[in-house]
Amino acid sequence: MSKRHLLGAAAVVTALATQTASAAGDPVAAVKADLAKLQADTAGARATIVPDAQKLATDAAAAKGSTRAQAHAAVKPDLMQLRTDVKAARLQLAADRTQLKTALAAAKGVKGARKQLRPVVQSTRAAVKADRTAIRNALTQARQAVKDLRASFKT
């Protein structure tokens, strides 16, 4: 990850920490903070997983025509890095969703909360969906590249 990504992530975490601290008494503000954290973590997952998947796909395509051992040596580190990043992202996003569900349950009894949260939830849902689609497409391309590499050894 580049310095720019690290600095941006640090700024987001700082902003979320101050939001969360001020939202301790207000359930609607807590939900908004949790939605922002979910959106930021999904964008962070996209920023790490998509380049990893693209690197795997590129290395798998470049390894075609080499021996099986050379291809394995070229692809294995990328595959391990991708698996590690995907697992970490899944754990983080699951924790974010659990926290969001808890905050939503707390905000359920607040009068007017649904009206206040509807636009925020819709925008977050759209952003998360776009990020998940990009991740899914990158992973599909990486899988296909690895399948093509495996098929090249059978002929």
C-alpha cells in the first residue's frame, strides 16, 4: 500500500473515531458513523484486493509457456497474498456489519430515525455494491487466468 493510501486511511480512521466518540449518546449518529466505517473499509478492501487480483492475473498470463514448477513459483506468492487480504477484508467487513446491526437495533426506537437514515443507507449501499462488484470482477478475472494457466499444461 502506498503512503498516500496509508495517510488517507489514517485520516478516515481519525474522522471516524471523533464521529464515534460524539455519537455515543445519539443512536442515529452511531448508525451514521458505522455506515461510514463500513463504506471506508469496503473501499479499503477494494484498494487492496483488486491490485492483488490483477497482479495474480498478470503473473498467471506471463507464466504461460513456462514449466509447471516455474509457473507455480511465479504465481504462489501472489495467490497467498490475495488469500490473506481477502480473509482479512472478510473478517473486518463482518465485524463492521455486526456493529452496524447493533447500532440499527438501538436506533430503531428513535422517532424519525428511519427518515434521517434512509439517504445515508441508500448511498452507502450503492457505494458498497460498486466496491463489491469491482472486487468480484477482479477475482473472477484472476481465477480465469489461473484456470487458463492450468489448462496450458494439459496440452
